Amino acid sequence: MGAASSGAYAVIMMVATSVFGLAPWVSSAVAYVLAMIINFPLQRSFTFMSKGDVRREGLKYLSVHLLNLLVSVAVVHLITQILQWPVFVSVAAVIIIIPLIQFLVLEIWVFKPLMRER
């Protein structure tokens, strides 16, 4: 997710859970969607310096993030509800697991360099 969106995810998740009393999995979903909105233009322009079709990349990006959202909510549910560990452990797990998966998929499929598209 990148440092900015990981930070946003962590703050939103913790505030939504501790201040607003949302269930951890709901807080995770809200935080993830808000961080994703921040992340697309930053990753497209700076991380991957893409010049590809923004609509095509946007649809691929959205599909990757929908999968990531499901994984993050599942991880949060597993850690907080099944294992009964603290919410901050689930936040840390999501911040570590999702970016690793995401970077690879974005590099290989979403923002692949033009040379590889031919």
C-alpha cells in the first residue's frame, strides 16, 4: 500500500475500532477502501510511472484491491475473532501481508511496462 496509505490504514482502522466502536472487520474494510483511493494516483504516477490507459489500469487496480480487501478482512477476522488477539496485531499483519502481494501483482499485471505488453 505504500507508506502513506499504510499509515492512513492504521490510523483509520484504530480510530474506527476504538473511537467509533466498529467491529474490527468493518473498520478494516473502511480503512482499506479509503487508503486505496489515496493509493491509485500515487502508485500509478510515482511508483510505477505508468503511461498506460488509465481506465484499463484502473479496472485492473480495482480488481486487485477487491481481492486484497477480502484478504485483509479475513486476516482481521482470523486474528481478532478466532485467535482473540488485539486489533493492533491484525493491523500489523495487514500492513505486512497485503503490500507484498500487491506490489508483485501491480508490477506484473496492472502497471506492466509497455515493453512487456507487446
